[in-house]
Amino acid sequence: MSNSDTKNYDLAIIGGGVVGLWCAYLAKQAGLRTVLFEANKIASGASGGLLGALMPHMPTQWYEKKQFQFEALIDLETMVAALEAETQIDCGYARVGRILPMSRPEHEIEAKQKCDAAAIQWASAPKHYEMSVISHPTHENWPHADMMPNGATIDDFSARINPRGVTDALHKSIAGFVDIFEHTSVELSKDKKLILPDGSAVAANDIIVTAGINSFELLEPFVPSLSGRPIKGQAAMLDTKLDPNLPVVHQNGVYLIVHNDGRTAVGSTSEREFEDGFTTDHLLENVIEQARQICPLVGDAPVVERWASLRMQPYGRDPLVGPVPDHDGIHICTGGFKITFGIAHRMAQAVLAPIAGNTPIDLPPSFQVANRVNHIFTPT
Ligand SMILES: Cc1cc2nc3c(=O)[nH]c(=O)nc-3n(C[C@H](O)[C@H](O)[C@H](O)COP(=O)(O)OP(=O)(O)OC[C@H]3O[C@@H](n4cnc5c(N)ncnc54)[C@H](O)[C@@H]3O)c2cc1C
């Protein structure tokens, strides 16, 4: 874009990850003249991954944040179905459930509490979902019986999605309606303009910063007190041909997720310190080895892809969503960290509501920028 073709927009979105794409999708539906800038290629950051676990928070100790995610996980099923129908792209969504093996006897008491809490907290869902305790694997070697000496919990609410499927579908849906500029890293000037690499400026009534690990740097002129840290993660895809209805297995931080094509995604590592955020190393090999031990059903299936990226963990841990106080027109929508694929659409609905004049979405107090700026929620 050059000075000559600069134009004004209702909305500018900085960042083409899953959050920015849901923002753009909903902005299209709201009829906003929207532009999206992506520094590299669409969904080439943390959203370009393999895993796609949609894991509900534990139903015990319920509070606003868990309610937000709960409602998001319910809505996602219908929103993805609509997206698939529109684009004819398979998003790889399935509510396959989740098995959490119990390795110690004391887990049994906690498991009972979780099952009881699920019966209460999940009761408002349009369908009946439950968590229960099993003493043996529901499928042989998924997981290995030795992995659950004290049984396991199983639920039918957890789901999975293909990250690349959903971002491809969102991209296809917005193309032609939203002006998309890839390979265009923008900066935000103090007078609320987007500065492009060629020095030209773009203006928009509202700007949503959803730039993953760069979000806080971009917002520095407006809210220097907000910050976070990039956490590296690594995952892999195994070339299995397993039943795609197998439940997600999660043990000791290791996930196994069978996708629609029968391949199994395994992950993830979580590294605060690293030299290169985008290369895989022995830590991923350890996870793959553990995954083969947890679920021997994957056998010695070859690894077809290894992948690493950086996801933003804001200080205060929770996502940040909504207008930046005292800076009219500047909004933030970032920091879903490990659960973003399950809540990105609802984060987008919430940030867009005041921009598009839609019904406000209830945001947990800890997600609201003013509370975080004023340290009502202490960074952890
Ligand atoms: C190994 C691993 C496994 C994971 N597993 C899961 C999982 O199972 N379930 C789940 O829900 N989540 C998972 N996550 C987390 C999830 O992938 C991320 O939280 C999510 O993708 C973040 O999306 P985003 O849109 O906020 O950020 P990103 O996808 O990082 O998008 C931000 C975009 O902004 C662009 N950008 C940055 N600066 C600028 C600029 N100045 N101008 C223009 N564009 C800019 C970047 O290029 C990037 O594309 C995992 C992450 C990793 C690394």
C-alpha cells in the first residue's frame, strides 16, 4: 500500500492469527470496512500448529473465567459448523472427550469432586455432558492400563479442532470482504495511525491489536504497564491411521489427539528459556517418546512433522480483551495462551461488541484492561 492508495477504515486488525481472523470474520458479518495486517503469512505464528486441544477448565472452583470458557466451548461447535458450511473447508472439529489418567491414589478423591462439580457447572449446556471415573481404558492401549493404576476421569465435553483447518476456513471466509495485507508489519503511532513498512499511514476508527508475542510492544505508547512473556512450545504429528473418535489423552503435560485423517498430534513442551523459538529439539523427542509409552496404540508410527512456535503469556496470565482506557479507538485482544483455539471467537465477539454496536459479552474482570493496568489483578 502506498500513500496514494491510503484509505480510511472502520476497523484495522493487527495480526492474522486465530484471534485476528475471528475478529475479521465477525467484523465482516457486522458490515465493517476492515483491513487486516499480518507481518508474515496468515496463521504463520502460534496459530499455525498441529495440536488443537479444546480442553475445558476443571469444573471445581468455578468462577467467571471458567464460565467464559465454558460458554465459548459450547458456542464454538455451532460457529465452526457454520464456517464449514460456508467455506466447505473441514475444520477438524469433534467433541471426542478426554481421558485424564490418575497416577496417584489421592487423585481419586479429587476425581470424585471434579465429577460432582461437572454435574453442577456443565448442567446449563444445551446438551448433557458429564465427567465420570473409569478403572480401565475404554480402548486398549489408549492409554496403556499401566498409566492409570488408580483409574482415570473421562468426560464427553472436551473436543479437538484442526488449527490449520479453522484458520484456512476463516481466511477463505474473509477474503474479498476484508482487505488483507500479508508480509506487512505495522507499527502504531501515538496519534493512532498504522505505519506501514513503506512509511505510509493508514487510519481507522478502531484498531484491534492481536499480534501475539508482539502485542505489548505495539501497545507500549498507550499502556506501557502491560507486558507478557513468550513461551516456546513444540509439537509433532505422527503418521498413524487411528480411529478419529478416540478421546484426547492428557497425562503429565503430554497430549495425544487423533485428528480426522487418523493422524495423531502429540505435544507440547513449554519453555520459558530458549535460544530459538522456532526450531524443535530433544525436548520434543522426549514428548514423542512419552506419548508412545502413554498410548502404545500409536506404535512406532513415523513423525511426519515437527513444529515449534511462541505463544504469549501475559503477566497476570489471563487474556486481555477490550478497549484500552483513555485511548479511544485502541483495543487489545490477546493472551489466550494454551486455550486460545477454544475461546478466540468469544474474545473476538467481546472486543468487537462496542465497535460494532453489538450486545456486550460478559468479560471476566481479570480479562479487562483497566483492571490489569490498575493492578487489581496481581501479576503471577
Ligand atoms: C506447541 C503449541 C501447542 C499449542 N496447543 C494448543 C492447543 O492444543 N489448544 C489451544 O487452544 N491452543 C494451543 N496453543 C496456543 C495457541 O496456538 C495460541 O495461543 C494461539 O495460536 C495464539 O493466537 P493469536 O492469534 O493470539 O497469536 P498468533 O497466532 O501468534 O498471531 C499473531 C500474529 O500477529 C502477527 N504480527 C505480530 N506483530 C505484527 C505487526 N507488527 N504487524 C502485523 N502483524 C503482526 C504475527 O506474525 C502473527 O501471525 C499451542 C501453542 C503452541 C506453541
